[in-house]
Amino acid sequence: MPNSRGRRRRFGAVRQLKSGRWQARYRDPATGLLRSAPHTFGTKTDADLWLTTTEAEIIKGTFRDPSAGKITVAEWGKRWFDSASPHLKRRTVTLYAGLIRLWIDPRVGGYELSAVRPIHIKEWLAGLQKAGLSASRTRTAYRVLSQIFASAVDNDLIAVTPCRGIKLPRLPETEPHILSTREVERLISNLNRPHDLLVKLLAYAGLRIGEGFALRRKDVDLVNGLIWVDEALAEVAGQLFFDTPKSHQKRPLTLPAYLVGELREHLTSHVADDPEALLFLGRTGRPLRYNSWRRTHFDKAVSRAGLEDVTPQDLRATHASQVADRHGVMAAAKRLGHANASVTTRHYARSRDGQDAEIAKGLNADHERAKRARARKAKRGKGDVARTLHEETGAASESDDHGG
């Protein structure tokens, strides 16, 4: 359509509607289809200006189809979830699906993507907390929603994510229970075979409980004295399944010699001669279930050992702290299968009860040793001065005798 000077526009066209308002139209650069501006204009100048701005955005590569953001959060969330699920662990898929179904779709799913603002996200979070959702679940739900919006930005549906400047609820600080070697041994002594061996692998190899449940005959290398951790047994909605470890990484773990000997005996006496045979089974010959195993074996042993509030995870934390204390955090991170040592420090590397007092005692002993060393040096120094004076006095006497 010609502009006010009678020349046809290079990009798009404007026309006046029966209502008297002006409509701007343009060719979608991606599809070639004719599209209209998301709203009409009061003057032809305003419609021309919108087309000029849109053309400039297309040339710069910053243009976003105004209608693209009209898809709802629920619709885009489903597309994101379907595309992300193949890359997530099965337990994570189940968790995310539940959060979307219960806490995202019913509360913000009906909003158009482009209509959501940071204030809506803050109100949504407040609603989750008011409904009694834990801080941990609330943070996970937010992580899912933020990934949905980040994906919308990546796909040019919206310019920016509304998940910005958001203050999340703080997680309660819970310290792992770090056991002493005597406490670990006392716990182990109250377990029957082969559960005592399983707990030794948690405490002296730092396995996750699911990794211990998933160990197979083929994972044990008796010649080199190590085990390979490449599977974990998990349970979701009552169903057991084998998955990769939490870090998705296969890792070798060198074991203490005595533990290698116990594994050799266990393989000979209690494990089927099949590379795929599990090392630890329940009484029915099936894989162990965490809740049942804790109730039947672990918790009872904790009580008999005179301990309180000890979980299988505490044994992993105990191993991490011992390794970090003796060999450094990097060594502990490698044994635990952490790609980043900061994870080890944040979650596992802790001092056991009484260790702070031991540190102070050790510092005091260092001070006393240094003090005694200084005293001995000072004493030797005084002796040297006395000997020097004595020698000088004797020399002077001899000189006088010769002179007389």
C-alpha cells in the first residue's frame, strides 16, 4: 500500500479499517505467512512506525513474533517436559511430573507466557508456602518453572524470563551425624551377615545406599582390590528399577585389604556364580528395598549400638569427612563421585563431635613444643656465652704469666 507520499512501503503494509483505526501487516520472516500486528493503531503514522521498528528488529535478529508468547504456561510446559524427560533420571522425571501436575499447572498453567511477570512468580511461591509445601519442594518446583520459562526464551517465545529477582525459601540447615571409628565398628558389630558387610561399604567406601544395593558380582575386582560403581537401585511409587548413579559417572573405588578379603569370602559363600548376580538380596531372594531394610536391619542395629539419629547417609558423610581430613577435599570428592569438590564440602565434609576440641589441644601442644624449643635454644645460647667468657679469661691469664 502506498505511504503518505504515494510510495509503496518496502516492508509490510497498512490499511484503514471500517472502524477508522489502522492495521499494520507484514510477512513472517520464518514462515512467509502474512501476519497482523498484535493491535490496531489510532493513526497511520503509528502503524508505519510499528512496521519500521519491526523491520529493524528482523534485520538485527531480535524480532519475536508477538503472537508466539500467547501459548499458555501449561502448553509450553508440556512441550518442555516431553523434550527434557529423555535426559533426566527416572526418579527426577516422576518428581517433575508430580510438581507440574499438582503445583504448576493448576496455579499458573492458564497464563499466557508473555503475560507472566516476576510479581506473579512471587505470588505463586507465596501460595506454595501457604499451602504447606516444604522449602525443598518449593525450591524444586521453582526450578522446574524457571526451566520452562528459560526454554521459552531460548525458543524466542518471550524476550526475558519472569523468573528473575526471586527470593527462594531457605532450606533448614541439617548437619550430618559424623561417627567416630569406634561408633562405626559398634554399629557394624550389631548387624548380621551380610548386612554388616554392606554397612562397611557405606562407611569405608562412601557408597550411596542405592549403589550398595545395586552391586553385582561383575563389579568386584578382587585382583586389584576395588569395586566399580556404575548402577544404583531406586524405588519410585513402589517400583524398583536400576539406574545410573546420581552423578551419571562410573567410578572405581579401591578398598582396604581386609574388606577385599571379606568380599572374597562373601562372593564364594553367598553370591550366585553369575556376573549379573546382586551381592545383597532380601530373604526372598529379591533386591533390597530401602524402607524395609532400614526398619528390619539398620535402625535396630543403631538402637542396639546405643546410637541415635544415625542414617545410612551419615556413614557416607563420615567417610567423606575422614578422607577430606586425611587426604584433602579433592580426594573425598573423587571417592564420592562428585564432579565438583564444592558439593563435597557443602554436604559432607564436616568435623565429628569433639574434633574442634582436639584441634585446639593440638594447637596448644604445638605451642608448648615451640616454647620448649625456644627455651632449649636460649639455654644453649647462655652456655655458649659462658664458655666464650671462660676461654677469653684463661687466654688473658696465660698472657700475663708469659709476660712476667
